[in-house]
Amino acid sequence: MDRAKTAALIVAAGQGTRMGAPKQFRLLGGRVMLAWSHATFSAHPGIDHVLVVIADGQQAALAEALGDVAFVTGGATRQASVRNGLVALAAAGFDRVLVHDAARPFVPDRVIDALIAALDTDAGATPALPVADTLARGIDVLGDTVDRKGLYRIQTPQAFALAELIAAHDAWPHDADATDDAQMLRRAGHVVALVEGDPMLEKITWPADAARAEAMLGAQMVSRSASGFDVHRLEAGEELWLGGILIPHDRGLSGHSDADVALHAITDALLGTIAAGDIGQHFPPSDPQWKGANSAQFLEHAAALVAQRGGVIDFVDLTLMCEAPKIGPHREAMRARIADLLRLHQNQVSVKATTTERLGFTGRGEGIAAQALATVRVPVTRENGA
């Protein structure tokens, strides 16, 4: 029997009234809040597709944050936004959906695993944590306590059989507000299973919540640095691509791709931070499909692998070694292009140049060498040995 097709639907259409701006696009640990959950779902083997729901007018913000990712625009309410996403997923042939709020950036894999497993027996499932605090009624003064036995705090993502959830949306009274999708499915007569939630899934609503999340993230990440080095020969009749830009020169770098030593060195440095081998393993020079290839795609591939591991690129430092051309006039354009490819601020990219005092192959003008150092933060796991 074929495995059910499962999608993750991230609801990110909020306008951020409590935090002064759309919180899903605010920086958290060096990347926008939305990017954390998107990367987690994208890397999970049980998730076949990730769809983001945004408000109309947020398309540019989404593209800047995540690049070319699947999205739909939402409606006037959360319920309407979710339904727009559900309809799009149903049209694409998906069977199951995990509905998640972008304001909960950190999604443990074990919660996703438990939710997907629960759908084998029930039409819906939600993560929940038992209430541990004393509960009491009262306005201004303390009133009677409330028995907390059997009370839970409900979190997202919530998992559903897609067709059943769409039917629950359609049956929901138009004059009633739905607190979440699990309640809608329950009202439609389906059982919603509870799976163990996680404190990492706490929702970010107020500025103090963001500060708490930053502290939590710092405790869950470890910093890694790795270097990359590359050399290519200068030859007549070749274009000179360096740092992602085309530089006018009487000779260009020769190689199987466009031979951009700068981007190659940074690519190797990024791959090194996650112990993912080197550029030759991912893009073998013996493979004809990479003949003349734009090295920007190599760098973007390495950055995507870092993101899939939950990593955050903090800084990239590049040193170019050559007698000519002069790098100074092109330095800022290189910084801007590298920052754009890595979705970093330009002040997170350093480009330096030096000569070898006319010693060696670079001193004789036979080629250009590049050395790069990348610093990233990756989650602390048993797998990465941290």
C-alpha cells in the first residue's frame, strides 16, 4: 500500500499587532522566525511538502526570508487562512496535513513523529502538555481555585486527515470563532488524539517571549567554524567570475564550471561546518551537467544543507590571493552578491585580498587562490557530537 502523502501547512498570515510588526518575519537567532519551522518540516522524512499561508502583501517578505517556496494567501481570519491552505493541498492530492502556527518556531522531530503515527488510528491529533500551575478564578482579587486534573495546554502542529478537516471547516458555524482546528474536527464528531507536547513549542506572542526564545535557542546551539580553499588557473579567452560577479579582465579562470574560486572556497567552508564533504562530492567535475555551471548554485546548495540541519550562518570571511585584477574596486559588489546568495546581511560577509609578493603561481599571475572561513551555529544533538 502506498504511503499517505503528508503536507505541513504553516500559518504565517498574522499582522503582528502585539509585537508591532509581523512576528513571523522578525529575526530569531539570526533567521526569521518562520524559517525555523519551515526548515524542520522540509527536512523531516515524513513530510512530503511544506506550504506557507501568508497575508496578501507579504510575498516580498516571504521571498526575502525563504526564497522560492510554495505559498498561498490567507483570508481575514485564521480559520479562513487555514482553509485556503487546505483547499490548495487537497487539489494537489495530499491525504494528511499538519497545521502549524509560525509563532511556534521550534518543532521537535519526535512531536512530528508522534502526530503522524497517531493518524494511523485517528482522524486528528494534537500535542498537549498537562497544566502544572495552580489555576484560580478572580478579577483583581484571588478567587476559588480550579481543579487542574484533566486540563491540558494545546499546542501546534496539529495533524489531520485532510478531507475530514476540510469537512469540519465547512460544517463550522459562520458566527462562531474557532480556537484551533482540533476543536473543529472534534465538533464534527471525530476523535482527536493527544500526544505528548514539548516546552520548545511555546508560542511567541509578546516581546518577552522572543527574548525567552533567544535564550532557549542559545542553549540548544553550538558554534562551528570550517575553512575552504580553492585554486584555478587564469587563461585567455575565459570570463572572470569572482565572488559571484563578472569582472572585466584580459583573462578568466579556467575550470569545469565557471571556476569562481571565491564561491567554491566558501561552499567548501560551509560544507565543512556540517561535515558534509566537499564541493567535488556534491558536484563532481566528471559530471557533464556541471560544465560551465554558475557557481552560485553550489553555494546555495551548501547553504540549504546547513539550513536543513537547523544551522544558522553567522559569518563568512573570504581572502583572495592574486596579483591582478585589483579586488578593491569590486569588493563591495562581491560582499553584496555573497550576502544575497546566503540570505545574510552584508555586514556578515568579509572580503579581503592580498598578494604573495610575486612569489609562487599567484605571484607570477598564473592563477587565483581563495581561502574562506565560515562560522555557523547548529543544534546540539547526539548526532553532531555536541
